[in-house]
Amino acid sequence: MTLRLRPEYGLVAGYVGGVAGTLWDWHEHYLGLTNQSPHVLIDLSGLLLVAVLGFAGWRRLNRATRATVYYLLVLVGLLVLAPFLLMMTAPHSAAMAVFMRFAMTRGSLILLGPFVVLAAWAAWHWLELERVTPSRIAAAGGVVVVAVASVWDLYWHQTHPLEMGASMNMMSLPPHQLILAGFTVGLIGSLALLVRRPQPAVPGGRLHSKPDELRGPVRR
């Protein structure tokens, strides 16, 4: 018996990573630590979710759309992971200082635009492949909520740069709560899709029954 990998397995893995990373980040900030590993886990989980949704039914897309999605996914990966790599490798460098000044400007919000656009398109694309149900909407929409909440989170930190007390308690911040809600709703929807696996169809529309022509003669 071979195990057929379904997109829902990738969605569950991504949403589990997102929930774990968010809770880990809250715990780190509550203790006053500045470890960037939770953010890397959150970002990688988001990229995995978008990739699973976007690459589903890949053969139905034309070549131009495939190339656009692929390069956009690479761009989002670079925009999301590059800042944290810089923080971990050269936290006191001149490049880091320039990045931190730019991160506090409204222009930095544009950098998250490709992630929001790609997440919204991937969710819409995945929903079009099969019949839309509440579980599928939750599984696809969770990452969209996370993407929008990430923009809100960056804006919140720009407008509240001096509120260190609230910043250290991430559980009190609405953007962080919305990020966790997006990961959690998506996880519930993905698990529901795995549990409610449809029964395979049987030729002739009958289950556990033989066609009439294969049955023996009827005794009277």
C-alpha cells in the first residue's frame, strides 16, 4: 500500500510550524530574549504554505504563469529571510544600521506587498481546483490572514517605537494575535480536510456490491 501525498499534508506541516513559531516568539519576548530563530520558523512556514497552495494543480497553468509564480516566490523568500540573516551574521554592521532605519519608514511596508499578493493568488488558485467548502476556505485563507497581519505588525512597530513594555509582551499585540489566529484557523481547516477524506468511487455507483452480470443465477 503506497501513501499518496496530498497538499493537505504540506498545509498541516506549514500551519503547525507557524503556530509553533508564533508561540515560541511570544515566549522569547516574554523572557526578554532576542533570538531570531522563531521568526525564521514563522517565515519558512508561510513560504511553505504559499508554495503548497500555488504549486497544486501546476500542470493546469501556462508557462508564463508558472514562471511568474516561481520568481515571485523566490523574491518573497529573499525579502523575508534576508533581513534575519543580516541580523544573525552582522548585527552591528553599517548595513544593519541602514536596514533598521529603512524598516522604520512607510516604504518598508511595500516589501511585504509581494507576499500578500502571492498568498491571495495561491489561496484563490487552490480553491478553484475543487468544490469550495468551509474547511477548504479555512485551509487556504489562513495564510492570507497571516500575510495581511504581517503588514499590520510592521506598521504597528513603526507607530509604537517607544512602547517597549507592550512590545516585549507579544501576546498583547493585536497583529500578533491575528497572526496566530491565521495559523490556527488554517491548521484546523487542513486537519478537517484530512479527517474527512472522501470515499473512493466504485464503478457502477455501488459500494461493496457486485454488478448484476457477475452474480450467479437467482434461485427460486
